[in-house]
Amino acid sequence: MGRTRILLNGVRDLRTAETAEAAGADAIGFDFRPGSPRHVDPYAAADVLSSLPPLLWAVAIYVDPTLDDFLDAEAVFPAPYTLLTGDEKDNLVRRIGPDVIKGIPLDLSTLDTQLRHWSDIEEVCAVLLEAPCDFDWNASLANLARSITLTPLRVVLTGGLDAQNVGPVIEALRPWGVAQSLGDSSEDLAQFTPFCQAVRRADAPE
């Protein structure tokens, strides 16, 4: 199987970016969403971007931006990937693309419809399925496996994943990637290293 990509969202400074890269991150997300506890200014993010190791991807995170707001931020911070986490309309997603990762709340009752919809928009290169805090991954693995197998989209999973449960989730679903988000606690970053280690163990051949 392929290597599971690891995304750490909520990075605001170079030290955190370097720590994430050393832990095993493939990509880091910079949060431009107003009101987010990990919000970062595009100019500050650009300073970090200019010093990133060459194989560490940057992802710019937005929620319902206007096209002008996106273009203004992109002019300062030209990230390779854009994560849209709101109710963005199809036309806006197309204008912002290519290489859009579309964030979708993980709801099993609507998941197949959502995956079919976004797979028809060529500017969407992946979907990020964000589970609610009380989501039962173990009880949902069979349904998720069916949906993920049927979609042509790359799938990134996030929400309630940690070093203890991410391995079985990867082994059952084989997603393209998994993600964690930093909060305000310094402990979040300390937990990222064992998370990455658990992902790599799940990737390793038996």
C-alpha cells in the first residue's frame, strides 16, 4: 500500500513547523479563518513558508472566503494546496482551484452524496472528512470503508484520531492521509510525534 500522508493544521511559527517536520509531517496547515484559535496572518505565514524544508507542503485553510479575499491572501502566501472548510459554492471552488482540498463534516447519512458531488469538480484534488468529537470510529469502519473504496477522490481523515486509534483506522480504511490540529496547549505538539509513529507502524508491511 502507499504511504499515508500526515497533515498538521494550526501551525503559526517556524519552530512548530520544524518540529512537525521532524516528527514526520508531510504537510502543515496555516489557518486564515477569522476567529480560529490558531489564526495566523498571511504575512507571518509567508515568513514561515519561505524557510520550510523543500519536501514539506504548505496548506492554506479558509472558511467561506470571497474570491477577492482569497486572491489577496494567495498573493502573499502562495500555498501549493488550499483547504476550504465552509459552505463554498461550486463556482468559487473552481475559481480557487486547482489543488483544492474540500473539507466535509463526516456524516454517514450524507457522505456518499458529498463524495459524488465533489468528485465531479476537477479542481478538487482531495476531501478532508472531519469527524465530530463524539464520532465512534470503530463502529463506523465498515460503512466508511465502502464509501472510501467507491470514491475516486483522495481522502484525508481527521477528528478524534490519536496515537491509540489511528493505526486500526488506517489498517481498515487505507486513507490517502490523516490530519491533526493544534489547539492552544503545548501538549498538542508533544502528542504529534507518537501520532506519526503510530501512522508509520500502520503503514509498515506485516
